[in-house]
Amino acid sequence: MVVTLIIVCEVAFWVLLAAGLSLRYLARKPRLGAAVLLCEPLLEAVLLVVTAIDLKNGAEPDWKHGLAAVYIGFSVALGPATIRWVDARFAHRFAGGPPPVRPPKYGRARALHEWRTAARWILASGIAIALLQGAVWYVGGDGSTDSLREWQTRMLFVIGINVVIAGSYTLFPKRRPAGAESDADGRRSALPARHPQHVADRLVGRARKDEKQVR
């Protein structure tokens, strides 16, 4: 039952996300769309309650209960970023919004981006570890908790991988090839032609050209 509920929660997450964004941008009902999106956390709450009831009724703790804890942790930590990512693309595709800003590619900006990404994964793993530990205490000495401990070890491994990846971009920053556009230029090129930043760039360029002609 727990695995089935996890699948139902995942499907419901994307259904609610699509419904909320459709109401916000296609139906022009932003408040109703926001209300639908606010229902997302209820999915994790339902899964948490059902998992706790299953354990309370005497179910032997196994990989399914560990998976539920991991799913909740990752949904809580990564869900908001996923919603923002989809929202930006949905707004651009269906509501005339600006193109999504591309992540930086080089140098310190890329390292900071990797650390922000790692922080979300570390938070997700930390929440999962805490929920798993709560399940261990909840079960107590009446049942085997080896499978829950194994999930905690896996989460520590996930944390280590993310720290190594982010740290590699800090110690060995990716350098911009000669002739490649900077991250600022890339973000600027993704803006609409009439965006104030483009207008300002054109005005500055025109002023410099006039100054050269005067000289």
C-alpha cells in the first residue's frame, strides 16, 4: 500500500502542478491556480500519516517505509524549485513571459550555482534522515530497523556526492573559452528585445559611438 501511495502522490503532484499553472496562465485565474498549487504539501502529509499508521498497526519496517521517508524529504526540499522551474517555462510558452534564465556556465557564478543545487539535495537528504530516525525511534526495539538504517546510509552517500561535485567547481572552476559569451551576456540575450536591459545597452552603445565620432 505504501508503494502504491507513493506512486499516487507523484502522479498527483504533476496533475496539481499542471492544473495550477493552467488556471494561472491559461484561464487567467491566478488566485485559484495558487490555491491548487498550495495543495501540493498535503500529498506529503497524507503519505507521512499513512506510513505512520502502517507502522503503528504492526507492519515490519522495510524498504517501502524508508522509500516513503526519502520521497517526503525530497518532495519538501526539491518540490518548490521544481515548481519554479516549470512555472517559468509554462509562463514563457503560454503567457508570453520572458525566456527562462539559463544557469551560469563558468567561474565563481557556476560554483555558487552548484552549491545552491547541492544545498537543496543536502536538505532533502537531511529531512529524509530525520524522518528515518523518527521511524527508528517510533518502532523502538520491537522490530528490525536495518532497512531504515540502510536508507540513512544511502542519504549520507547522496550528501557526499553533492559536496564533492560542488567542491570540484570551487577548486577547479570551469573557465570561459576565448570568444564565448559571458554568463551575463547569456542571461541578457535570453531577455525580450524590448527588455529595459537591452534598451539600456543600446543607449550606452549609441553614446559610445557618438563619442568616438566627436573625437
